[in-house]
Amino acid sequence: MESALIHPNVKMGQGSTVGMSSIIGEPPRGKTSGSMPTQIGKGSTIRSHSVIYAGCRIGDGLETGHGVLIRENNRIGNDVSIGSHTVIERDCTIGNSVRLHSNVFVPEFTTIKDGAWIGPNVVMTNAQFPNSAKTKQHLRGPVVEEGAKVGANSTLLPGVTIGRDALVGAGSVVTEDVKPGAVVVGNPARKIKDVRDLRYSDGESPY
């Protein structure tokens, strides 16, 4: 943990490591160092230049890439992997065994459930009418249900739900809810089949 800054009131689980120039327990605006408890479970690996704000409760086995930002008051489960330069804003809920690839943006009030997979450069949004008089009162992040997968460079609009085990094709713009087990592609994203219909070139099912 050499050269890392770890604020007071941070509890790190046994066997966890923090890379150089990382900051753990950073207080948000209006709070003082140590005023909010921060918990990170055992066996976690936080790589260099990552910042985790105060008030987060994170389970065992967290793995971050380099330069990850996790804002305050997030709830993150066990065995979560977060790729380099991904940003998770405040007050999100992320389940167990979730994979967020590099350069993902997760806005406030997003829910990502167990086993979900988010590809690189995915952007989630939470403001239906950005920079309006009541934007902050009406923020709604997406909900990504268990086992759902969102392909690279996709965009999820505020409040949409990606159903259990659904697949969003790369580069899609999701403007409405996706049903469980559906495969959607395009802008706006439309259903083209069910995941049970997908096949490798040898005919085997990937799921």
C-alpha cells in the first residue's frame, strides 16, 4: 500500500492490496475525512490510481483495473471485477459476480444484479431531461437484471430495464425495456431473437 492514501474509518479485509497513488475513503463534498465508514472485503485488489469514496460497502474479492473511480455510498457485492478507467457514480447497487469492462460509465441510482456482464465503453444514463429545472429530482438509472449482458459501446437510456439473461448487441441504443432472454440490436434497439436461439459456428449453444 506504499504511496496510497487511506483515510480514517476505512476497514480493509485480510489479504487486500491497494496500488500506488490510489485513494480509499475520500470524503465527498461537505464531509470530513473519516466521517463516513468505508468497508472493502477480504482478498480485494485495487490497482494504481483508483479512487474509492467514503461510505461504500464492498464485498470480498473486488478487482479493479487502473484509474477506477467509485463514488460515495455504493453497495457492491462479492467477486466484482471493474475494468480500468470505469466510473461508478454514487448510490448505485451492484450485485455479486458482476463484470464491468474498461471505460464503462455507471450513473447515480443504477442497479446491476448478480452475474451481469457489461462490455467496454458502455454508457448508462439517468437524466431524462438533462440540465432542466428538476433534473436531479427525477434521476433514474437503468436496471440490469441477473445474468444480462450489454455489448461494447452500447448506451442505456434512463430507467430502462435489461431483463434477466438478455443480450444487448454491441453499439445498441436501448430506449425501452428489454424482456428477459431477448437479443436486441440497433438504434433504437429492437428484438431480433431469443438467447436460446444463439449458436456458435459449430452449432452449439453459448448458454
